[in-house]
Amino acid sequence: MHYLEKFKYCPACGSARFVKNDFKSKHCEECRFTYFFNPAAAVVSVIVNEKGEMLVCRRACEPAKGTLDLVGGFADPNGETSEEAMVREINEETGLEVSTNQLEYLFSQPNTYLFSGLTVNTLDAFFLVRVSSEAKITAHDDVAECWWVKPEDIRPEEFGLDSIRNGVIRWLERQL
């Protein structure tokens, strides 16, 4: 089922005359409001230490519970930048304290994310973050565990989300 089919009534006026406009929008024939289904902003970190090892996590929650992941999440809709979201997510999921000055933008990757029965389209911004291997890391939030892995030991097929898997492959191509 397409995401827009879940919306039966206009969110502006409540009319049932809320109809498909095109593949990414619905339009209200009553009040003329148009809702666009744009991707949600998300961030992903490729955290590496001075040994060149990548921090890898195991997902504690669905979707893809139990598979490998990288630290990341959604940008909050309160005016948060991608960089601020990345710093917040790193702290929430690992306890690491980093600053926006430690972030280096790598690339973006489209993704879909199943949340509460809805497939949400996201645009994932990947950032490189360099930290010390001595940094204290503790799994929190939706991370079950995390550990350092040498690039040659990383198996992209073990990452459960398409965007993350593709991002890991792109990063590894730069390293190996």
C-alpha cells in the first residue's frame, strides 16, 4: 500500500474529498490544501578510530532488529540541522560526546524505513566521525551492542537496512 493511501481525510479541513494529486501528493478538493509526501531527513555516522576501525552496532528494535547498523536516526523537526542531529544521535546511541567540528559530510543515500506499519521515505546524510579508540562507548537507546571492526572484516550483507548496507559498501570502496 502506498503511504498516501493511509491518509483518507484532509489534515487542514477534515474533508473526505482528499484525492491523489500525483505520486507524491494528495490534494483537497474542498479547501485546496495539497500535502506533499517528501522524504524525512535522516543521518548516519561512519565512526572510525585512529586504527581505521569502524564502529558497528546491532539493532535493538525493528525494523531489522538484530542486524548490523551504524549510529544514526531522524533529524528532529524543531529546526535541528543534520549536523546537530548527528551529534545528538551519536550521544543518544553510544554515549560519545562529539562536536559538529568532528563531522565530515560523505554522501547521501535514499532509503525506506518501515515505522509503525508505514514505509517512510528518507534521505540519509552520511558523515565521517573520527574518535579515539580509547573513547568510552556504551550501547543506549535503540542499540543493543556496539564494537570496533577492521574494514576488511566488515560484511555489508549483515547490515539490515538498504541505505546503511549501500553506504557501508561505498565507504569500504574508499578504504580497501
